[in-house]
Amino acid sequence: MDTKELLKKVRKIEIKTRRLSDHIFGGEYHSTFKGRGMTFSEVRQYQFGDDVRNIDWNVTARYNEPFVKVFEEERELTMMLMVDISGSKLFGTSDQFKNEVATEIAATLAFSATQNNDKIGLILFSDEIELYIPPKKGRSHVLRIIRELIEFKPKSKHTNISEALKFLSNVMKKKAIVFVLSDFIADDYKQTLKIAAGKHDITGIRVYDKHEESIPNLGMVQMEDEESGELVLVNTSSKKIRANYNAYYREKVGYYKDVFTKSGAGTIDCRVDESYVKKLLGYFKRR
């Protein structure tokens, strides 16, 4: 992709997702994710209805009339976007691939965080950490994140969610809002998620295509595993093969939901042919 085409794509995504974050998600994001606590702002004269526990006795004694401490929410937060860029993200049978939808969701979340003056960081992962962008503020930083999401070419096609979560725990020492975007066709990340969720506010966003859920009866079909590159002939007319695949798929999705729920993390399911706007808004409102 040449520079001109890349910038055009980035601009298109910015226009679409920034409009969403400005008009829809900004307020929802602010009310959903609270700051780290309350910090002292100033003192003022006591007014009827003020909490007596907030009286500043030193100032009250000095001026011989009651004064109260005023606190404000310490708003600044850090958002980490963890995006699975393994081979399976290039699957799609509708208008968009999974990675394109994941990019739009990540951009919308990033602009919502920027609107609240929060920092945003990015981790792109496969079965290794492909790219880490430390958290920073500002529009130009978000545009860099979008460029990487569009253009970055991973070295590996495999997936290891556990490794990505370990890396998160190592680099993020303070609490962060974390969104993990993947299809979650993986396993063995229960323990690392439990550790990471004990420190951070984590939400898994499962981006998937409806045609991944089951194999249609199409006779003998040559299929390629996007992660291994292996080509195999599959007899899709076999009920047993279709049933085994369905069971495998349901097992992976069930593991994802069970592990995230038990770790105290949130989950969102976004099918590529459905509105991710409704899914995100519904999640924010439920919280």
C-alpha cells in the first residue's frame, strides 16, 4: 500500500470513528470508566447540605467560620488496545474482514479515550508481541495507531493470547483499561488472564464471521488454515466432520466466555455483519 492510499484509508476511518466517539461514545466512556480516585482541589465556605466529614478544621479555626475541602475525580486514565493480528483475522465473507472491523472498533475506543484526555497504547500480537506502542495522548498518536492497525504485517500467523497478557502485565505497572480484540480461537490463557484482570479493567471483544460458526454442506472442498497455511481436502457433506467442527468452535467460544467471566473481565461479541456501535453502547450502558 503506497503512502497516499494509506493516508486516504486512515482519514476515512478517522472521519467515521471520530464522529461516533464525539457524538455517541464520549459520554458513555466517561461514565463507564472512572478515574483512579478523588484528589483535593480547593477549600470553600461551608454551605447547607455539605458533608460535615469534609470540613477542613485547620482553615475553619483560622477564619473562625466553617470551610470544607472540595475534591474532584482524578480523571486521567490509560487505555491499552491489544489486537490479535494472526492469520485468522483476514477471514471475512461479508463486506469487511475481521481485521477491518477490529480496526474501526479500536479507533472508536481510542478517540473516545482521547476526548477524555486519556492516554492510549497499542499491543499487536500473534503468538509473539509484534508491536508495542507505549501510551500517549493526542490525535496524532491515535492516527499513528490507526496506521499501524491498517498497514502492519505480522511475522507470524499463529495466536498466543497468554503471551500477550504476560507482556501486558510486565509493561503496565499501573491500572489500565484494556480491550483485547481477537476471535479467541485459542486456549490456555486462563491463568495469565486471571493475573492481568486482578490489576487491570479488561474487556474481551470477540470479532467473528457468521460463517466461522459452522461448515456448510458443499461436498469436497479444499480449505486453507489461515494460521498454519496448511491445505486440506475436507468432505463437508460428512455430518460427522460438520458436527466435530461445530463442537470445536463452540468449545473455543465457551472457553473464552467462561474464563473472562470467572476472571471478572467483560465480554462483547461483534459479528462482522452486525453493528458494533450497538454492541459497544449496550456494553457501556450495562456497566
